[in-house]
Amino acid sequence: MRVRVGHGSGSVPLTTWLLRLNLGCGVLSGFALFLMMLVGATDVIGTNLDLLGLASMPLPAAFEFMATMMVVNVFLAMPLAQVRRSHVRVEVVVNHLPPRWRRVAEAIQHGLSAALFGLIAWFGWAAALHSVAVGEYAPGILNYAVWPARIILAFGASLMAVQCAVDVAAVFAPRLRDRLGSAKP
């Protein structure tokens, strides 16, 4: 892929920017997982303080927070998993194909993934924009905003669709495939 970001000698290939964005999202996903662990542990401990003779008190909006962090964790980690080829793959038939047909099967797989995540992103953005417009929240002891999770879902699905589209191109472009292979973290 010859698209470069910037001008002159300081320009960076688009694949490098995409990889950096995927890595940043992966870090945010890991941080969300850490926050889930802290909030979950705090909620469980607070709920079971009565076992020690203390007043038990669950953490308000812990469930809603966990649901939001789950969306962050899953949808921001997927593009990095795609770059690393860490997804579950069933290759029983594909491994018996000649190399040329393997590339075709890989292109079809990446193309279908790009289409699926493109649809998820399309409807995700529509739901996110509507959620922001109406100020959607989950009612409870604390009114918990839902729109951030919807935006993150749409963004993560969009990033995954772009990554899958780049992967389709890389199947048939050896230089791009080599660049992506050498850029993998």
C-alpha cells in the first residue's frame, strides 16, 4: 500500500499508522480489563462484608460499568488480534489446498470479515449517534451513560473492518504482506 501520511522524508506508511492505532487500542483494552478486575473485586468484597460482621454494600453501577468495559475490552482488542493472527481459525480444509488457493481462501475470509465488521460498524454508528442525541443512559441508583460504549463499539468495528480490508490487499500484494509481516508486534 503506497499511501503515506505526512509530507517529505518524515512521512509514514498508512500501515504503520494503522498498526500504531491498533496497538494503542490494545493498550486501552488491557486497561479496561484491569479496571474490570478492580471494580469486580471491590463489588464482590463490598457485597460480602456481612460475612465479617460488617455492613455489606455493593458498588453502585458496578454491573453497568462492567458491561461498558466489556465492550471496550472486546472491540478495541479485535483489530490487534487480527494483525497478530490470534483469532481462532479452523484450517482443516485450507491446509490441504495448493498455495494459490490458500491465498484465495484467505482473501475470501478477510473480505467476509471486513463486510461483517463493516455492517456492525454501520449499524453501530447509527445506534451511537442516536444514543448521543437522546442522552441514553441505564437507569439505576446512578444513571449510567450508555453512549460511550456504543461509540467505542462502532469505532472498534470500524477499525477491524479497515484492518480486514488491508489484509485482503496484503494477500495479493507481496510488498504489503512483507511490510505487515515485519510490522507485527
